[in-house]
Amino acid sequence: MSAVIQLEKINKVYSGAVSVHAVRDVSLTIEKGEFVAVMGSSGSGKSTLMNMLGCLDRPTNGRYLLDDENVAELGRNDLADIRNEKIGFVFQGFNLLSRTSALENVELPMLYTRKHGAASPRERARLALEKVGLSDRADHHPNQLSGGQQQRVAIARALANDPSLILADEPTGNLDTQTSAEIMGLFQQLNDQGITIIMVTHELDIARYTKRNLVMRDGRVISDVTVTSRLFAGEELQRIRDEQRAVQLAP
């Protein structure tokens, strides 16, 4: 396996009237094809860490190697290119443009990249929607889609530029149990195809769908373990359906 991410003594300090040490001496390696959950209470440093992994913020010091490139030393334009070409983002609030169709929302990241395939942006957007099972909703606007469907559009948008890494911030935070399992099933499928996924979540059951769990406290990684009792979405969805059927049949 090759490392997608290598962090070497990464620190992030926000200066002000009082300096805030948000991330402290974090060193870790994430290999290609891993599926990692980052957990921790509010103020633990997990969001700051994810912002740095996504090249949205810079470490105060330390080295961040993404595909063996030290991104901590890159300029603003180079960082923007990396965000557009190597990283797909998925957010809790979906962040879709309300007056734009699902297809056009997925197409949007392609307007800001120099990475072009043989297919047109429109064709690639259709393929991305097909991957998430929404090819029949391409012309629908966000307000015509359920929460789970909106998150699938957001995942398709994250896939638009064929990223090697997906960063997901509480992707099931606004979804019910069954829809959450469906979304985690989609992430598991994408991960099985070789895409590296790092996900922030505060839900322990959602973290069990991943392969590795990191826990942060006071800016440090205090726990880094392999998931031993992993949940698989297909099995969980069947369990949920069985429970629903039992309730319906109950006298």
C-alpha cells in the first residue's frame, strides 16, 4: 500500500488576544484505500484537522504530504488546484445550489479544474449520478429530492473530478437511521472501489461502518484503532426492514 496522507508533527495555532492551540503534534499515515472516521467532542481539533487535510487551512508548522507532495509549502493557487483535482468534499448540509438541477450541481466542480477526461463535463456528471443511483433524478432540483437523495447528489459532485480522496464532514448528521445506513453503504461501495475516505462523525454507530477510528481530544489523537466489529450497510438495512415489518405485523 502507498500513503495518500502523511502528517509529521502537525500543529495549528490561532493567534489572537489568546492563542488557541487547535491541533498539537499530530503525526499519522493514511494509506490508499483506507476508510477512516475522525471523532471527538466539540473543540477537540477534528474540524481543524479536516480543514488542513482538505487544503482549506495551513498548519502553523509540521509537514503534510499528500501523495508525497508537501502541500504545507504550496501557494494559494496550487492549493486550489489540489482541492479541485485530488479531493472530493461532502458536507452535512449538502451545500447544493437550490436553483440548479442535480446534474448541474454535479457538473459545477468541473468548471474549476484543469483535469479533463475524454468525456464532456455533462457526460461525466451523468456517470457520477449513475454511480450513486440517481441517474433518473438528473433534472430534479434539490427541493424535489429527499435528504438522502440530496446527499447522494453531493457525493456524486464529490466524485466529479475522479478524486483519490473524499473528505466527509458529518455526512449523515441530517439523516434518519435507514437513510444513514444507505449513505454509509454508498461510501462502503466507493471505498471498495479503491477511493480513500476520511469522515468526521460524532455518532459511534456510524463510525463502525468505517475500517479505522481516530479519536481526538485537546488537539491530539488519543486513540487510533482498527474497527473490529464493523457494520455492513446491506446487513443493517435488512435488519431495519425486518424490524419495520415486525412492527407492522404486531397485533
